[in-house]
Amino acid sequence: MNAARSTDDVPTLIAVGAAVAITASLAHEALGHGVGCIADGGTVTLLTFLVFRCAGAGVLADGGGPVGAFLVAALCLILVRRLRPAPSVASLFGYALGVQTMLWVCAQMIREGIDGGDDWGHVAADLTWAPAWHVVVIALGVGGYAATIRIAARLGVFLASGKPERLLVPYISACLFATAFGALWHGDPAASALDGLLSFGMAPLGYLLAIRAVARTADVPSLPPVERSYAWLVSVAVIAATFALTIARGIGRLA
């Protein structure tokens, strides 16, 4: 009986991962690119899980995606660090969203600094940056990635409370849901699913290093397990179903 009570509720942790995938997507595509598109005076023509198109896009639309994701991730990490909340659905969601999204943002900077494509490549073209921008963006991405891993390891010790799987399950869940949501876009399901896997599975691999560091930490506080939250499960299920039937499938005239 005591062993059962000391175990975290896995469905609740899985729902945390699903919520992370949805929120990170909305932060990057809707909040970031979407608001930037409107600010540029453009029109959103396509919005999916990880694909965005804007007629009349300028620098705000092009750069809005990573900036929006960065702001959401930074806010989550700041709140977790300042409040030091006890392990709960809310605190684990904030931690996972902050860490995974920040690693995604930094990994995107590294990749696009190398190949000069996608968001940062478009921003560089919009602002006619000198070729040295590649080096600067890569350096910022590498530095941010390393710093995020260190922050995640420090914040994760208390939240994990000696149970690193508490942090691992949401990561795996977010990766699986991201791949599934990506596959729902009929425009190019295979490429979109792969993008989801890379963005939420490969890009945040540093999260596993943080979890490994947490697992090696001795003398961690023993706190109550994360119990099943039916309100959380139902809410995430409804939101995920709505998201799957709308944005994940693609909305806009190019959908």
C-alpha cells in the first residue's frame, strides 16, 4: 500500500507532456509568428502544429516564432526558480515547458546558424545582416543550450524529489504527441511528423543530461508523489482533441 502511494500517477505525467507539446507549438507558431504576421500587416494563410505561412511577412513575422517561444520558456523557468513550488502538475508543467522549449529555441539557433535557413535565415535576409551573423547565432545557441541544461539540473532536483522518471515521462510524452500532431497535417504528414520528432525529441536531448544529473544527486528531499488529477486529465484531453481536429490538421486558406 505504501509503495503504491509513493508512485507518481503516470497518466497525469503523460498529460503534462501532451500539454507541453501543444503550448510550445502555440507559443512559437500562433503567439510568435502569428502576432508578428499581424504586426507586419500581413495575413495568416496557414497555421499547423509546426508550419506557419504569412502573406506579407516581414521581419516581425519571420523572427516572431523563436522570440515567442523564448519568452514563454523564460517566463516558465523564472517562475519555477523564484517560487520554488512543491512537485505538482502545475510546477512540473512549467518546468518541462520551460526547459524543453528553451532547448528547442537554442537548438534551432544552432541549426539555422549553420545552414542559414528557416526563421533566423529569413531574419538575416530581412535585415541584410553581414555573414558574421552565422557565428553569432551559433554561439548564442550553444551558450544558451549549455546554460539551460545547468538550470534544468538545478531546478529539477527539488521537483524530481529522488524520482527522475517524474521528469522523463513528460519528455517522452511530448515527443510522441508532437510526432502524432505533426502527422495530422495532410499537406505533408511525413515531413511534419519528422519535424515534430526532431523539435521535441532530438532538439531537447540536453534535457536527458539534466535528468541524469538529477538522478545522481544525493540527499534530495522526499516529498509526496504527484497524484492523479482528473481535472487535469479531462482538460488536457479536451484541449488535445480540439487541437488535433483544428490547428494540427491545418487552418487558413492554404490548409
